[in-house]
Amino acid sequence: MMAVSYLLRPTVPETSKRATYESGEVPTGGTRIRFNIQYYMVAMLFLVFDIETVLLFPWAVTYADALGAEEYGLASTLGPMLLFVAILVVGLAWAWRNGAVQWAKSPQQVESEVDRP
Amino acid sequence: MVNALIPAEWLALAPTLVLALTAMVLFVFDSISPRSTNRPALAGIAAIGAIVSLAIAVWFAVAGTGSENADAGYDLWFVVGESQAGAGAINLFGGQMVVDQMALFFMIVVAVVTAMVAIASYDYMAGHTYQAEYYSLLLLAATGMSTMAAANSLVTIFLALELASLPSYALVSILKTNRGSVEAGLKYFLIGAFSSAIFVFGISLVYGVTGHLQLEAIADVVTGEAEPGSGHDVSEMGGLLGLGLLMLIGGFAYKTSSVPFHFWAPEAYEGAPAPISAFLSSASKAAGFVILFRVFTTAFPLEATAEIIGLEWTHAFIILAIATMTVGNFAAATQENVKRMLAYSSVGHAGYALIGLAGLTVDGGELVLGAAMMHLLVYGFMNTGAFLFVALAEYWGVGRTFEDYNGLATRAPVACAALAVFMFSLAGIPPFGGFWSKYFLFTGSLEAASANPAMLIVAATLVINSALSLYYYSRLVKAVWIDDPVSGVDRDFGGSPTGLYAAIVFAAVMTLVLLPGFGPVADLAIDAASAVVVS
Amino acid sequence: MTAAGLTPIQSDSGALLPERLGDLTGLNNLGFGGELIATLLAAALVGTLMLTMTAVAGPWAKRKITAAFTDRIAVNRIGPFGLLIIVADAVRLLSKELIVPENADRPAYDLAPIVIAASALLGFAVIPMGSGIHLADPEVGLAYVFAVAGIASVGLVMAGYASANKYSMLGGLRAVAQNVAYEIPLVVTGMSVVIFAGTLQMSEIVAAQAETLVSLGGLDIPMWYAFVNPFAFVLFLVANVAEVGRNPFDTPEAPTELVAGYQTEYSSVYFVLIYLGEFIHIFLGGAIIATIFLGGPAGPVLPGIVWFTIKIWGVFLFTQWLRSALPRVRIDQLIEIGWKGMLVLAFANLVFTAIIVGLLETDLALAMVIFP
Amino acid sequence: MMIETLLAVTFAGALVTFLAPNRIAGKLAFAISLVPVALSVWLFTAFDGSGNALVDGGTLAFESRTTWIELGAYEISWYVGLDGISLPLVVLTTILSTLAILSSWTPIDTRQSQFYGLILFIEANLIGVFAALDFFVWFIFWEAVLIPMYLLIGVWGGPRRKYAAIKFFVYTNVASLLMFGAFMTLVFSLDVSSFALTEITQAMLAGGPEGFAGVAGSTVSSLVFIAMFIGFAVKVPVVPFHTWLPDAHVEAPTPASVLLAGVLLKMGTYALLRFNFTMFPEQVEMYAIPIAAIAVISVIYGAMLALAQTDLKRIVAYSSVSSMGYVILGLIAFTHFGVGGATFQMVSHGLISGLMFMAVGVIYNATHTRMVTDMSGMADKMPIAVGILIAGAFGYMGLPLMSGFAAEYFIFFGTFGSEVLTYAPLFTGLAMFGIVIVAGYLLFAMQRTLFGPFRLETDYEIGRAPFHDVAPMFVLLGLIIALGVAPELIFDMILDAVDPILEQGGGA
Amino acid sequence: MTVAVTSYVLLAIALFCIGLFGVLTRRNALMFLMSVELMLNAANVNLIAFSSYHGNLTGQVFALFTMALAAAEVAVGLGIILVLYRNFRDVDVTVPSAMRW
């Protein structure tokens, strides 16, 4: 498909065409802009929870089988997973309460931040 | 795994679990009241958690948990199960964890250092924004170190190692606007990540050769009692195993700040908040040593491993011990900065503890290994105390060099008396606990020398370095006690911070008490060592 | 639909498409090279199927549907129902000049569209589409699908970064933030299905749904997980919409804010690839939903592949309905819905599913009460 | 348990004093220090031991032994007890400490609580050194003495205190290390199962070491003997190793000098007697001549150095080197009266040098100079202090009726007839010549300082010393005269403990 | 279509060496981090290859853990690099030298 396109399309080099598109305005400033720290926070949270799902998958696969086999009780199959999730939930709650997943702050919150050392 | 959830078994891990639980409680506290500056509550929770952990560990150790020769008459075990005392090491989760005397010994070290650091941080971290985070990370790192004490498989060892390391990275750089702290954190982290990569690769090679990650299972393959899953001949893969072992040593060297991965230590300890320096250089180092001891004594029996790789691994430790001692002490002797001097001296002490492995022989060595363990315990008190004194100095805002410390004794005689105790104990001169542990190391090396003459060199290096260390340790004592304060410097710094003082005095008292009270410690350590050496 | 004609073999015969193609053509006798050719052939077959569907959906169906919602008449000039617009658009886009911004990071700029398209296409490799169209059936199928679909995020951020354009950068970042926020609820909800099935293998999951859940007056209702756990189904559907970046979760492109976000600076065939990739993603999402919640290709009378296509198109129609029916959410709302709403619900779903399954499996008496 | 009580009381007193406010620290320390004095005097009266602590056959007073640490095949125990040699030294320690505290009320005007705390801490450790019968107990107390002394000199000392403190610390620590290493080698080459000095002594007397790391047993013994002799000689000090002493004495504050000269030096000779001369009778005989030579050189060279000094404290310090030479000489004679006299000299010199330093200190407090050349006519201004100084000087010179006379008499008497030491009369004669020099320099100094017209110009009135400065000197003087008149007060006890050593050593 | 275990090991060692080279030569903290990740993944390749070679799952499970920890390490590391950038305006690891080496 790309080859077809290469054969078909015209090439008319022209400098202004290659300029960055900013809705027709003349571009200002670089693209290395400072963006919201929240993107970083979210990425970090994702890392944690994504890995957690990796670790949960093996459990999920064996769960039903383990229950089927009589030798393991419900507590010893379900318990560790609940503990695991509980720890994660504590983590999530902590992140939530500390504003890691809060994209914008309300004026009251900003004000209360200012007082802090 | 079948009985993993039956209370009697896993409750043996209670000291570790208490630490983990405390960390969780701190997180919950912080979640309920984010950005809380309720320092008494936070420091209190952390300290109480550590002390409870300590109490349980001491109780278990005294009651004979995980020991084979519990003294009759201790009937404290009822909570965890009546039959466990004196029944030997308790294997948990299919041998992934083990609670024996050595594990308990190091759990004690970790818990006591954590408690002191938590109490001291109450003052040191006053005015800091991230109170709850600080204590949570501290307890999490302590959990990791405590887990390291009980880890009995390369999997759990690596997990625990990282659980201890990751919060430590953050703790070192927690003073976010302090360039030193950030730089220290960066260097600590980069070298930590690098060495853990090496460590994992080493694990993968060992796994490739033996087909197991559980330490006893590895040992069975190495000694030829069991076949690896693939059925190949282990003895033909000596090169790979040797390389793996070398890489493992690299990982451990980082954690214990030994040569050749020691160069992060002065940076990290100098830049980090002083209580964290204390924490890392005492608890973290001790935890690094416990897995080092466990891996090499349990998984790689000296004789069998030597047959496969063609070299006794004790030789590596002899070289490392000599190099580490010498590098640490000589570098420390040239420092002008107090914290940096302590950091290098901490490297030197890692060298002393390495003697524990260097002195192992085919048919024994529990004395020298036990001595290394004792040294780490005593070191836990004296070194923590010394760094906490630096914390006190930083709290008062006196400078960083020896000159800045001049004449502090006129202002704070009690703390400076404690400092003198720490310094002389670190140097290993008699009226303090440090004397015993160093003496035992010396005796142990001499004993091992009958089987391995190279240990004579080690013993000689130990003595020479101890003598050298007296020079720079006494220099600090001289500065605070004898030298006159620099004129023109305003010495009117505020207050006597209770928490810091309490921790420092406690450490000093323990350093002193360990002199007459060394008997039980020595018994415990030698019992623990003989359990792992013989098995 | 050509594929259905070529392979008139029943879906439950077990063998995978490449092998059967190999048998059919005798390529298997030619050793490794033959196997390779057979595999490539089969992959090309599935690829063509998907591209065809996309071609129908993109330039034509989408416009028609939107028009229907807004009571307009869309493309109708060229061919019957304007169907030839597909050809026209293809020619138009392919023959356009490729304009590369001067500050672009060329390797990343060139790679991004390919990554986006490929990640979606690769996902189909493990989807059992019925009628024997099933390229590979690894044990970790479901995890594979999630993983491969996740690669698209990398492509998006590459596109955004390489374009050297503020809009693109923001669009790329938003895309990643959104993808990561909804990926976890998606996967965790998917996991609750795994708890029932006890496997990650796609064919096994489909097979598990073939059993009868309950008989109502002679009509066997199959144990599709959408019926067993409708809550999970809804969660998954929502998360999926966000994951593929459709309304109301299309902030990364948001033409009114970011003039199409990460694709602003793309033109010609690159644009086609990105555009295709997005649509294939929608279909992949539909395919996953169909496989793990709607019994895969199962259905009465018609061949499996037909049922499967119907289910995929059902999901596609759903996204198009959302596009017309709902307003776009703000980026902060989007993130907060993801982390504070979806994630918590997903975990709740997982935990309750686990507990209920555990109780049912271990306590048969209780099971009898619920399923008499 | 009496010794433990004594130690515990002193240690507790040190801690209390350390934490007390500066204002009351001196008086508090004095009050506290009376308790150990009382206890040690009680020990003295209740003493019921006989024979030597280390050599088999005697009974120990106040013996107490409990296992401390099990170290592989060895047992370390808390083992203390007193015999005729150590008990007088314990009493000397407690009394001198109390008097030193009293004499520091005037000169010590900063950081009092720390100062008195350290003095009591030293006192406790000194008691421990003399009472210990297990090597480790002994070594720990031995080393623990150094740190407070280092601080006493370093913090409250004179202008060159830092140099003096570090020199003191380094010399003594290096010596300790040498001695420690030597002793460890000895123990590991012996067939013993504990570090109790008694057991080691008996093992040594029963045949000595079997050899270590390929070196023959007798060579090990000799090497260990030499190393330990050097280690202790630094502490004593004898001539080649003496250079730290004058510096330390000159810079140390008076009370520290009192303890340093009075008791710390005795640690060295005590340890020589306990270790070298009890455990190695063969080596004593073998190295008798070199040791005697060192002793005589110490006597004469120390005395001549003293003659050349103009600083009163330096004079007293060098005269200590000289006096300690007598002790070594008495020990090496290895006879009934030689060793007994040496031990007696330890006590006697402790009292006399303490007295001298106190007297010098009192004068210094008043005049703020110690230079002989600066002073004259002090007798007019401070008659009592000067009188006592003269009395002390006579004690040094060995004036009859003073303890110094008794001690030197015993030593010369014992040495003259020594069988171990060849050329004994020659060495004795040379050492006696030392007395002449002592008399010379002391009389010269006294004459210059005390008599003649008063010349020193000060901007304040030099008055009489306060009572609490003078009282301790009277107590010391009283003790000196008491021992001079009735040496059997302690001499019987000493001889009783010394004889078994000699009997073991080939019946000399 | 089985590949001999030695091939995987060689691949792993190659990856490891590339990572090691990066660690030793790169001055950018982020590149350093990436190199370390490469080394970790080399170990993972090894573990998984050996896991199938020995026929037990231990290695695979451990590889999962390694991935988890690598992720956590990156999270912490990026945080530190972020504060580094705020303090020093650079991510070059040789720039910070507030302390003497």
C-alpha cells in the first residue's frame, strides 16, 4: 500500500508547507513544552497496576482449578488474592487522597496548599 | 503451600509482618488525613511498630523458635504452636522463607535500628512536608530488610532486596530541594539498579545450571544429590556457575557497600538525611549480609561448589574483605567531612563483616560467621548512634567538617559523651561492645587460619585497620571534646530535641550494655551460625 | 467474506487455519519454508478480511450512520448507496502528497503509523473467528491480545512526539494517559472472565461459553459471560470504548481542541495507516468482546464467521451510536472517571466474582439454591 | 560481691556526677568518693586471703566468678578477687582519687561535672584493673582507663594539651595492642579452656606453650615475654618509652597528674608483676640483665633529666621515671625483698608523687607559674604548702621514717642478694647512685624556689592556700609517715602474696 | 520448531553486554536507566529459556517478578530523575557534583 502510494503521489517540496501546523497561525515557540505533572503521576500509577494485573493473571487462571481440587480450602486460595488486592486498594486510596489522580485543583485546595511549609 | 494459612506456621514471620502492617497503617493514616503533619502520631506509629517487631523477634529468639536446642522451660511458644520451639528451622511457603535463629537475629537488628531511626526522625524531619510518606517508606524498607533475613530462595531474596532498596532510593532523595540529597539519591539509585540487574543475571545463570531457585534445592543439585530438571551434568557447567556466583557477589557487594560496589556509599550517606544514612548503613547493610551469609552457606556448600567451579569461593571473600577493609579505612582517614568519614568507615566495617564468609572452612567456621553476625548487631547500635549524632549536629545547623564540630561538648555534654562511646566502640577498643565483636572476628580468623593460611593476612589486616581507624575516630572525639569552638561562629542553636537525644542515648547505653551483656548475643549468633554452616 | 468461501470447514475441528491451508495446498510437505508460506497466506487472508471491513466502515458506514442519527443523507453520489466512495477515497488518499514537518523526528515519524496499524492487526492472530478462521491459539491468548493492543499507545505517543507540533504532543500525551487509565479496568474486568473460564486460551474461553447456562422452556441460553456477569460486560464495554478512543472518550483527537491531536501532521498514506489502525482497533475491541463475552462465533444456523462478524459490527454500531449520542468528556473528567470510577468498580467486580465463584465451587449446596 | 559493689557504686557515682549541675559537682563527687574509700578500707580490714592470686595454693579474698561468654572452646568469665598485691593498690586508688577530687576544687573552673565524672570513672576502672583476674575483664578495665585520662588531659590541660593528650593516647594504645596480640598468641598456643589468669598462669608454670604456627614453644614464650614487657614498659614508663610522660604530666591538670603518677603508672608495674614476672619465671632469668640495665638506666637517666629541668612539674615527672626504675629493678631481682619492696614502692611512690603534684599544684594555683627560675621565697608566702612540699621531697629522697625510705631500702636489700641477676651488686650500686642525683635535684629546686627573698611580681596578693587544698596533702603526708614508720601495715600482706611467685620460679 | 537453549543464552548475553555498554558509556540518566532495563530483560530471557529447558515453571514465575520489580524501579527512578532535573536543570549524571568524589 505504501509502495502504491509512493508511485502515485506527487512531490512538490515547498518550505512553508513543511511548517508546523497551528491552525494557520505562524508557529511560535518550540514543541518541548512543559506539560502537566499529572501525566507523569498517571504513568507511574499505571506501571504499578499494570504489573499487578500481570501478577494476578496466573492466579485467575488457576483459581477455578484450585477450588475444584479438594485439598485447598477457599481461604487459602482466595485469601492471598484478597490481601494482594487490599494492599493495592490501600495504595490507590493513598494516591487518590494525595491527589495523584486529580487532574485539576479547586481554588480551595490550591489555597490550603499555600499555607503548608 | 498446603498449610500456608494455618496460623501456627506463618506466624513465625510475625516480626516482619508487624513491620509491613505498620507501613500499611501509616498509608491508611495518610490516606485518611493526607498531608498530615501530626508528627507525634506518625513517628509514634512507626516507632511502636518497630518496637513491637523487635519485642516479638526477641521473644522468639529467646523462646527458641527455629532453633534445634531450645532450652527447656521456655513455654512462651503457645501462641504460634506448641511443638515449634526447638524443632529446628521453620520452613514456610515451600521453603521460600525460613525462620531460624539467624533470621531472628537479623530481624532484631533491623527492628532496633528502625525504632531508633523512627524516634530520631521525629525531630530531624520536623518541618518537612512529606511526613507520612517518610515514615511509610521507612517501614516499608524495614519490612524488606526483615524479609531478607528470612528469605530462603533466590526469588524471595531478590524480591526482599528490591523491597528494601526501592523505598531507600526515595528516602535518600526525600529532601527534594536539597541538591546533595537529590544527587545522593540519583547515585544510589543508578548504582542500585545497575547492580540489581547484574544480580538478576547472576540468578538466571545459577538457575540455568541448577534448575532451581530455592536454596536447599540448589544445594542438592550442587552436591549431586539431585539432578537438574534437564538431566545435564552440573559439573560440566562450572564456568557458567562461577560466573553466576561472581555476579551474585556483585549484587551483594552493592547492598553491603563492599568493594567493588562501594563507591555509592560515601555519596549516598553524605547526601541523605542523616537518620536515613544511619538506617542504610546499619540495617540495610546487616540485611545485605544476612542473605549473603545464607546464600553462600546454604546453597553453595564450599566443598561441592569448589569441585564444580574449581575454586573455593572463600578466596573471593578473602580478597574482598581485605580490599574493603583497607579501602574503607584509608579513605576514611583522609576525610574532612564527618558524615563522609562515617560513610567510609561504614565501608570498612563491611570489610570486617565479610571476614565471616572468608573464614568459612570445609568443616566449620561457625565462630567466625557468628562473630560477623555479632559485629553487625553491635554495629547496628554504634553506627546508628554515630549517624544520629550527625543528625543532631545537622539539626542544630553546625557545619559538616571536623572543625565545625569543635567544642560541641561544652554545649551538649551528654550527646558528646555518647559520641565518644560510639567512636571508641567503632574503633574496637575495650570498654564498649565493639571490642567484643572485633575480638571475636580476630579470634575466628585465627582459628580459620589453621585450615587456610590466607586468613592470617586477613587477621593482620583487621588489626592494622583497627589501629588506623582509632586515628580518625578519636579525631572526632578530639574535635568535640578538646578543640575550642571556632571563634566568631554563633553557637546559640536551639533546644535539645527529645527524640534525637532519646535515640542517641539509647544507642550509647546499648553499646555499653553489650559489653557485659555480650554472652547471650554471642550464644545466639554462634548457634545461628552453626545451624547454617552445618546444614 | 471471501475467506468463508475458501474454508468451508467446521469451526470445532480443532486445527488452526495455517495448518489447514497447508494441508489444502500441500505446502506442508515443503518443510519449514512451506509452513512459513502457509502461515503468511493465512495471515494475509485474515488481514484482508479486516481491511475489507475497515474499508467499508471507515469511509462509508461511519458517514452513513452519523447521517442517519442526524437525519441527513450522507455519501450517495458514487455507486449504489454511495458505496464506491470507498474506492474514491482510497485513490484520493493514496495519491496525495506526503508532507513531513521540517522538525519531525523522522524514524519515529515514519514508524508510528505502522506501529499503530500493526498492533491492531496482530491482535487478530489469536481471535477465533469461527468457521476455522483462527491463526494461532497460544495458551496465553487473552494476555497476548491485551498486550498487543497496548502497543498502540506507543505508536500514538511516537506520532505525537515525532510530529514536532504542540497539538500533536498534547494529543499523544492525552492518548497515553487515557489508554493507561482504562487499560487496567479493561484487563481486570477481563480477568473476572478468566476466573470463570480458568484459562487464557481463546478457544477454551469460547468453548467454555458453549455450555448451557439455563434452559427456559426448551430454549437453551448459552453460558455467554455477558449473561453470567452482565456487570463485567458493561464495564468492559465502557473501558473498551475509552481504550479505542471513541466518543465520549475521544479527547486525544478532539478536533475542536487539538485539531486531531497526534494525527495533525500526518497526510497521505501515513494518514491512511493511522486511520485504518484506529478502525481496526475498534474491530479488535469488538472481537475481544465477542470472544470473551458473547460466545465468540457461536450462534444458530449461520456459519460461525457470519455470527462473529455480526457481533463485531454490533459493537461497532454501538460506538457509532455513542459518537452521535454523547458529548465529549474533559480530560480531567476522563482521568478521574478512569482512576476513581472504573478502576474501583473493576476491582469490586473482580473481588466479588472471585468470592462468588469460590463460594459456588466449594459449597455445592449453595450452588443448588442459586441454580436449581 | 564486695568488689562488684565497690565498682557499681563508683560507676554509678560517675554517672550521677556527670549529669549533675556544674555548681555542686565537686562537692557531690567528693561525697560520693568517700563511699569507695570506706568500702576499700573495709575490704582492707576484712582481708582474709593468703598467698598469690595467680599461683596455686593461696586463698583469694572476695573472690567472685561467673561465666560471661562462651567463645568456641574458650570461656570468658567475670572473675575478680584480691590478694596481698592488689589490695593495697585498690586502697591507694580510692584514697588518692578522693584526695584528687578535693584538690581540684580550686583549679577546675569549667565543665566541672564532666571533670569529676571522669575522675570517678577512672577510679572505678582502676579498681577494676587491680581486682580483675580474667584477662578480658582486666584488659577492658585497663583500656577503659585511657579514654577518661585522654579527655582529662585534652580538655582541662595546659597550653599544649592536645599534643600531650594524643601522644599519651597513641603511645599507650599502641603498647596495649602489642601486648594484646602477644597475649592472644600465648593463650592460643597454651592448652587452656578459659581466659582466667589463674588458669593461664598454672598452664605456663606447668610447662608453657606447645608452639604456635610452627614456632617452638620456648621461642613463643620468649617473644611473648618481650612483647608484653615492651607493652607494659610504655605504661610504666621505662627509659626508651618514657617520652610521653613529661608531656602528659606537664599539660595535665593537677588532679589528673596526681592520678596519673599515683596510680596509672602502677598499672604498668602491677601488670609486669602479674604477667611477666609471675607467668614467665624462665624468661625472667634469661632476660634479667637487659631488664636490669633498662631499670638502672631509667633510674639514672630519669634523675639526670630531672636535674636539667626548670619546670617543677617536669622535675616531679622525670623523678617518677626514676622511681619507677627502682620498681623494675626490684622486680627483676626476683627475691623476697626485691619483689616485695618493688610492690611496696608502688604504693609508696603513689602517695609521694601524689603529694608532690598536689603541692606543686597549690603553688601554681597561687603563682600561675611553675618555673623554678621565676620563683623564690615562696616559704614566706605559703608556709604550709611549702612545708609539705619539702616533706614530700624528703620522702622522694628516702628520708628515714618515710615510706620512700622503707621501699628503697627493701629494694636495695633485695636486689643486692639476687641470684637471678648476675652482677646484682653492680646494678644495685648504680641504682643507689641515683639517690644522690635525686637528692641533688630536689634540694636544688627547693632551695631556688622556696627560700631567699620573694621576687615574683604579681598583680594580686598571694595568700595562703585554702583548707581544701591543704587538707589532702596532710592526709597523704600522714599516710606516708605511717607507712614509713610501720611498713608491716601492708608489707606482710605483700610478702605473703609475693613469695609463691618466687617459689614457683625455681626457688630463687 | 525448537531452538536450542544455548541460542537463548547467547542472545541474553548479547543483550546484557549491550546494556552493560550503555551503562558504562551513557551520561544521560534516562539512557542509563534504559540500559539497565535491557540488562534486566536479558536476565528474563535467560530465565524463561532455562525454565522451558529444565521443564519447571520457577524461572517463568521469577521473570514475572523481575518485570514487576523493573517497573517499580523505573517508577522510582523516574521520580528521582525528575527531582534531579528540577535541581540541576539537566539529566546528565556527571553534572551533579555537590559532593566531592
